[in-house]
Amino acid sequence: MADDRLTRTFVELADTLVAGFDVVEFLHMLVDRCMELLDVSAAGLLLGDSHDQLRVMASSAENIHLLELFQLQNHDGPCLDCYLTGEPISHPDLRVAADRWPMFAPAATESGFRTVHAVPMRLRSQVIGALNLFHTEPNALAPEVTQIGQAMADVATIGLIQERALHHQHVLVDQLQTALDSRVIIEQAKGIIAERHGIDPGAAFTLMRVYARNHGQRLTEFAAAIIDGTTAITKFLPSAPAATPGV
Amino acid sequence: MTETTRADRVWGVVTAYAEALGVPVSLRSLCQAAAARLPVSAVAVSVRSGRVVSEVLCASGSLSRELEELQLTVGEGPSLQVLVGGPLVLVGDLDCAESQARWPLFVPAAVQAGARALFALPLRVGVIRVGVFILYADHPGQLPAEELAEAWVFAEFARRLVLDEQAGIGTPEGYPVDWLSDSRPEVHQATGMISVQLGVGIAEAFSRLRARAFTEGRPLSTVAAEVVARRRRFDPDHTAREGV
């Protein structure tokens, strides 16, 4: 059964790649599939920017605590280690990992996570980012989970970097930069929607994804239209979920 | 930051260059440092200025200023292309038929002036088109991978200096990644929220947010987080007020 779903997922992802996709939507879809296919509690995809700072491109929940946990890894954490070494990094119990990651381990434990795993997004010899998986139980990531995780990270890399266009390093730099920029455009639009409708940014993001998908629009283009004021966002307000307090 | 990152190295080059000149870090000294560090002969920063498409903010030498102004005169060229929203432009061989066909007015004059290659990198924050960072070389050839990566970091610092100038913020003292960091999602979410609160464009909102963080001497991300958590609003009368 799991194999069937896995096959379908990869077919679906391959279709997305062909169809001309939105990079942020694609990465979010990939993180969503990770959550369905793998027995994990949270997942996030991070890309390195020109400063070698890790930046969140997609996350299984847009809640501020989870995002903070990814961001924190610019100081220490499995994602940073994974990004710097290009090797997968795991820890079976974060409660005893404070020596290794003095900032990250206590924060992750505080958020209820026990097992952590990070797999590299690798293009030939270059590491461009990492996929981060969390579980609330200790010793909770089986080897096949990490194998599938690596396969997902590879798909993400292929999706980000269109190989056939990759004759030169500058194309890679441009594509990574464009991806990071798309994410910023979406954050700006989330803020506008959140403020206009009194909802939190996570709910605003869900609205944007649903709307863009229903209207066959690319997420980033839709976000840009929101910012330009060329899209009337009141159109989809009736289906707006209520603000989630405290998130 | 314990180990040396590319950003550390480039910032080191930028500050050392300014120190050697006995001036604070500025766009001008940054362009000069980039021209000295990278295998190019001239560097310029142009920005969009109101309805005028481009204004040369800074240039490392007369060649780059001349070529930037040339684009304005003839109404075409790589910087203009980037300023109106195009992707980065990397031309390893300017003196060829393909480049001529691309910019028939700009290229002959640029070649005449001595340019053989150019690399124009967009300066952006999401939808905000801040400007363009352009490097001109007097010999043909693409920038090698590491040099291109360094050029991006120079461009990133240039972007921040342009934004600082627009927000009326002074020259940064230290490594700007700390409190000027705008890589965090809440900074951009807050920008969107502030644009609605003030009824202004996204670029103006971003400028207000940065100016506010600067005058309070607090990290940009902290002020942004307060806005996102709705503990702080920006009022149209230019003041930010606590609570709601």
C-alpha cells in the first residue's frame, strides 16, 4: 500500500515538474506528501541563500514555533550540519542532544519533538539545502523513512533546478535566487491578506494556496497580484477560516 | 559565525576597502571594492526613481557611469531590462551578433567604450524592485562560479545600503546580517500588514519598518514579530503605537 502511494506521489510530482509549476507550491506539495507517506510529525524544506543562511521554503505547518525551529538552525542543529557536510544527520533523542546542539536541542524538545532527521538536497558536489523531519517519539525514524526522505529531497532538488537548463553555474545561482524571492513575495502577500481580513499568516497562506489552485493560477503570480492590488481578494473571503488565536 | 562564510569574506573586503580609503562603508566604496576584488573593471548600482526608469546611484569609475547613462539615452540595455522586472543578465561576450541583436543601440556604443562582458544582478525584496547591480569587464568571458557567487553577496550588501538610504538609516557599523537581517518570514509578513495599515505600497511599508527598527535600536525581526502578533500597529500619522 505504502509502495503504491509512493509511486503515485512520484508520478504526481513528475507531472508537476512537466506542467510548469510554481516553485513554492511545488515544495509545499512535497512537504505535504512527506507528511502523508512518512510517519513524521513535522517536516520542512530549507534552502541556503547567498549568505549561506538557511531559509525555510516550505513547512508542514506555518506556525511560528515550527518556523522558528527551522530558523534557529542557522546557529546549530541537524540541518546546518547536514548543509555543511552534505551528509544525512539524525538524532534518536533530542533530550540528550544539548551537547551537540546547545540552542536547537532544548528548543526542539520544548516544542515536543524527540527524533530529528535531516537529509541533504544535493546537486552533484554542491549542497543547496536540506529536508528536515521531526517525530514526537524517540527512535522513531526507521531506515526506510530516511531513504524515502532522501528520495523526496532529490525530487525537490530536481524540481528546483531544471537540469536541462543547467549548463552553467549562473543558472543554478539564478534559479535558487528566484526560488528564495518567490517565498518572500508570498510572505508579503500573506501579510496583506492577514491584515485585511484579521486572520493569522498561516490561515492567509492556506487561503492563497486554495484560491490559486482553484483558479489555475501559479501561487507566486497570484501573490504578486494581491500585492499589486490587481486581484480582488474579497472574492474568496466567504470561505475564509476563522483566525486561529495564539498561533 | 565561527567559520568564515562567503558573506563574512565579502563583508571583510568591503570594510577593509573603506578603511583603507579612510571613509565609512558606502555604496561608492562598495562598488569600488567589488571592482577591485572581482575580475571586472567597473561596477554600478542603478535604481528606479519614481516614474523615471533609472538613476545611477553609484559607480566605481567613469566607464560604468557612462554605460549606465548610455542605456537611459538609448532606452535599452541590461540594467533597464532588470529594473523593469527581468531576470539577471549575464553576457560573457558583448561584441557578437547575438548581443548586437539584443540591444542594437546599446551594444555598439558599449563595445566602443571598452566593455566586452557584463553581468547585471537584480536587487529585489520579493516584489520590491530595488535596483540593479551591474559589473562590466573589459575582456570577454563569464564570471567563474565562485566570483559569481561573491558578486551576488556584494549585490546583497548593495541592496541593503540602498534600502538603508531610502529608509533614512545611517551606515551600518557592523556586519549587517544581525539586526538588519531581512531573511526571516515575519519581516515580509509584517511589511504586507503595514502596507495595509498605512495604505501605502509595499516598498514604502518596508522602508517604514526598517526605519522604525533602526530608530528604536532593535532587531528588525523583533519589531516585525510584534507587528505579526498584533502587539503593534503602524498608524498613518507616521507613528507606531503599542497595543491595539
